[in-house]
Amino acid sequence: MTGTTSRDPRQPQESALVLPRYGREPEGSRTPVAFPGYRSTALRAPLRTPVDLPHRLTEVTGPVLGEDRVTAADADLTLRMGGEAQGQRIIVFGRVLDSDGRPVPHALVEVWQANAAGRYRHVVDNWPAPLDPHFDGLGRVVTDGLGRYEFTTIRPGAYPWGNHHNAWRPAHIHFSLFGTAFTQRLVTQMYFPGDPLFGQDPIYNAIPPTARHRAVSRFDLERTQDNWALAFQWNIVLRGTDQTPFETDDDGDVA
Amino acid sequence: MSSPHLSPLVRGAREDNDRVPGTPRRGSGFLDGPVRLGTTPSATVGPYLAIGLTWPDGPHAVAEGTAGAIWLRGRVFDGNGDVVPDAMVETWQADPDGRFAHPDDPRGPVTVPGFRGFARSDTVDGGQYAVRTLKPGPVPDGAGGWQAPHVDVSVFARGLLDRVVTRIYFADEAEANAADPVLAALPDDESRRTLIAQRTDDGYVLDVHLQDCADKGMAETVFFAV
């Protein structure tokens, strides 16, 4: 402390549990649950304002999932069913952090994606693009002690969908993360830089303009592998614990 | 200090250069607030979530063969009152002693062997989710009181750009439910009813209604901002 006034640290009430509070992204930079241009939200996104749920034990804890849910082969989506997937081989890597900048170590990261032609291996995806016998589109990794993750895959293709006339989804990889608390759960999509399909995609454009760049990976020449693969970096930021020093009645110093 | 070009922060500082509460120290050069990184925006799970999020043991919050295990079931409905067959429901809850399978539970670890407390179920079966678990016990509310037995629920689907969060309470816990701070904060019994699961032969059932459907007499479930 460098403050000009001194103050005893606050003692927690002994009868009360001391729980972290997870900060919430302001509405202007958080994806809304509904977006008019994304037609499926019309009948699915709840219409009433959600009720604030204070963070208690159930919300500040969450499933601890890690090494036991992955195998080494899960980190390479290009080698499946006895052969190599078609397409541009890429390395996707980055760190999982919370909004306080702390790494989220030993955390499960689940990913899924379309193949190089833009087709998912799923019964309801039947547009006329080829399936790849050596690509199932599923990957799982666990972050290391510094919150780093990395997997090898092929660059997914764009694909058409029925949202509007001639609608195409920009190439993307789906990500699912738990963090360490129920409040931190995140399911999202990673995009590739400079995709010309961004402008007509309501799922991308549902993200407020100030936050869209956070959904786009960065090409990293340094991490490409000679004669092997391109590389894209994408850091993922989960909600951190609320630290609002000015809400206290002290002199505003930050320890 | 008469320059008209000084920033409001500098003009607002005290003559002795001490800090006015809530403003940075003049010229300190140090950050005066914590660094906050912007969080990654959420996106829909889309229609192909089964590729990435299917686990053979997904619906099981408890180890197989656990005595007293029950099924939590229900269907997910949209604003037309039609079932949503491509959603995913995830549940997170305490064990029968009210403890969580998580290192931050300050009261110690769960007491039931093989209790994960977490389950995920798709709704491919006619819009129905099904989770095998143990009924949770009461959980401290952090202020000296108790929350009624409950399960935190996340619903993901095509057409939802973020998860929606709700809770499952239990109809046979009327007394605990009446004292629960979350239920008490809801405006009326009609809202509370959307969160209370009813007894079945092998557990409990609670449907999730993403929106009202007046034609079919369906009321939107209470969802929470966490």
C-alpha cells in the first residue's frame, strides 16, 4: 500500500462465507442472446429481462474437468480414422485468461468445426459439399500451467445456411470452455482475420462492434512451421473476479 | 497552474497533489485501477454441437450404480410451443450434503464417491433432456441462511447467441423453497412455479419454456442473469 492514509484490512464476518464475485461485461460489449438478423433467435431467445442472480456457492463453483477427458490424439484433428484430413493444415494456439489477466490453467477446451469444404460430419448437414473420411471435426485439449492451449487442424471452409438469401457462415471454429466457476462458462466461435463474409453474417454482427475483434484470431508467422502448417493465435478471456476499488470508502489505493 | 489545456483530472487534483477519492493521483504514472481484459464474446452453439460436446457419460452427474440416484427430465419448448430437439442442457449442483465437487467449496470436498455434480444432455430425444444425479441438499446462502435444494441449469441451442440460465427446485421441498432467497426475490408464484420440478416415478420433471406460448398455455421460464 502506498496510500497516505492507513486503514486496517477489513475482516470478513466469521458467520458469512467469503465468495468471489465475477464481473460482467457491460451490455455494450457483450453478445445479446437475440439478434434480429439471426432468424432462429425470434422464437428461441427469451423475451423477458433475466432476473439478477447474486453469485453464491453454486455460481462461484463449477465442474473441474481436465486431463481425464482428453487423450493426446484429441489435439490433432488432421489424423483421424487411419489417414490425413484434406485441407490447409493450421496450428491454433493461445492462452485462456480471465479478465483480471490471470491464466486459467489445466482447463478443458472443447472444439468442433466443419471440414475444409465447409461440411460438418452431422446428420442434419447435407449440403452438396464432400465429407472427408479422415476428418471428424472434434478436438479436445487442456490448458497448461500458464493457461496455454494448442491444437492442429485444417482451416475450415465457409458454408451456406438458410438464414437469408445466399447466406454464408464465415469460416469458424466452435470453442467451449468452463473456467473454474459456473459464471465463467463460455461457448463461442473463433474467426479468421479478414474474412470477406463478415459483413453479411448476423452471428458475427450480433457481437457489438467494440468487441468483434476479440472473436477474430491473428495470423502468426512466427509460429508457422516450415514445410508443415500455418498458425493462428487466439487468446480467450473468461470473466474474472470483480475488483472495483472505488466502490469502497477508502482513498482509492489499489494494493 | 493556469494553463487552459490541463486535463480535468489534473485540474481536479488537490493543491497538495493528494488524491481525490476516485480519481488518479496527478502525474503518478501508475495505473490507478486494475487492468481489465475484455471478455471473449459468446456465440451460439449452432446446430452441430453434438460433434464437439457429446460425452458417453455426459448425462451422469453421479457414478453408475450410486444408491438413491434419480433422473431429472424435461423438455425444452420454443415460442410456438414446439419442442427444441437440438438444444443442450447442462446442470451443476451440490451433493445431498450441500457440498460441491470443487476446490473452492470452503467447507471441504463432496462426501459421495464418484459425485461429479455436473451433467450435460442433448434434447435429441423429442426435445427431452435427461440427467442422472442425486437430489442436492440445502446450500448456505453466504449470509448465514440457507438456499433450498436447487440445480443451476444452462441451456444452449441454435438460435441462442448466449446460454440462458435457470434453476431447478423441487416440489417436495415446500418449506425450504418458501425460505429460499432466490425464489423469494421473484415477483409472484407464477414465476416461481416455472422453476419447480414435480415428482415422477424415477425422479423429477421440469420443462423449460424459452418463451411464452399463450395458445398452448405455456409461460416463459424465469431466466437469470449471472
